[in-house]
Amino acid sequence: MSSNPQNSDLDAQPGHVYLVGAGPGDPSLLTLRAAHLLRTCDVILPDDLVSDAVLDLASPTALIIPVGKRCGQPRITQAGIHDLMLQHASSKDGEPGSSVLRLKSGDPLVFGRAGEEIAFLREHSLPFEIVPGITAAFAVAASLQTPLTDRNAASKLILATAHHAAGKVTLTPSQMWSGAFPDDSTLVLYMPGRDFTTLAASLIESGIPPTTPCVAVSKASTPDEHVCPTTLEHLGTAPIGPAPVLLLIGQAIQTNPKP
């Protein structure tokens, strides 16, 4: 059963787990709730994409246990993350457990594997709260000063990932949407991988015009942000920055270029 923040103290509560969005990297884009929980939680389990600047806001007494990935290789399994939440939040010898902050980049409910953790917490009757964060797509749009939906160019927004949960398998467009790609849409691809030549060819084959504008943004909202505007046909040779990368495709990118 999840807790209700309106009926509890603002400080992190003993024995509670908090699934919190850390936003895209810039600590000034944290919600007030996320920042407060960073200062008051006993144990913090951050993904690797959570920036050091965000973690600097944590309590100096907090136990920080990184649980993300390095170069695509998990340092801990999802089951191991579950065990850490249970271990630290559970009561011991009659004493309440610790408050646990499961800190995810962006928003925990957008490609954040929160569903598995929610199911686990419910199964073990651990009280929890979900705190939304700014997902990378919205941070990128703000940085580019480009609406993802524009009544002159895009009335639809598609958020997708190019990787399958069962492994690092690049998905085809037919697995991301049904039928032809709607030309009045903006497509945002999280985790597009590094084979942009194959990805572009697959998108073009699905019916997206080769001249469709796109932009690849690396390390959004951080001091190392790198923006690479191009078109779909030239995506494979574009100088795209290092991961994490977000790829935006659609006519709205061209309609509202940043000055």
C-alpha cells in the first residue's frame, strides 16, 4: 500500500521507500519534494545517470549505494536492488527500518523499471511513495526552445525506446507503433543505441521521409550537453555526443528552431 504525502510529515519516514525522479541532471530541475527527500533519507540507491550535482544535495550521513550501470553492464541485478530496498526498509529487533530513496534519472515511471519495484514493494507490504521528475524529453525540448507538439507541425508525441527489456536488442519501428508513422508526430527515442546508421535506415524504411529533421542531444541539461541537429538520412554520419543520448525526430524540430 502506498503512502500519501499529504497525510504525513514532509521528512522521509522510517521504513518507507521513495521512488523518486532525479530529473535529467541539472539539480535546479529537481522537484522540491525530491530535494527534501534527498536531505532526509537514510539510504540512497541511485542510478548511474543521476548526476553528482544531484547527489551532492544528499544528507552527509546518508548511506549512498550506487545501483546503476557502467558501460551498459549492471553492477547489480534488479533482484539485488529489490533485496537492498527490503533489507534497509524492514524493521529490525523491534526498531523501524531506514528510509530508502530509490533515485532514478528523469521520471521513475518513464522507462525507469518502476513497475517491477512497485510490484515488489506491494508484495512485501513496504509503504512507498512515488515522486515524479522531469523526463529527459521535456528537458531537451526546453533546452532547444522547441515544442514537442505544435499545432502547425505535430499533434502527436510518441515516446519510445530502441531497446528491448530482454536484452540489448534494437527494436524495429513496427514494434514501436502500428501502421505507418503518423507524419504529424514528434518521435522521441530514449536509449537509441550507437548504431545510428541501422536505426535511420529502419525508420526510413518504415515510411519516415529521409529529409525529416532530427536532433540528437547528449547529456541533456548538464554542463556537458551536446546538441547535434541533422536529418534522418544523415543521422549515421552525424557527430553525435556520448551516452546518454536522446533522439528527437519530426517536423516540429524544424518548425521551431532555436535562434
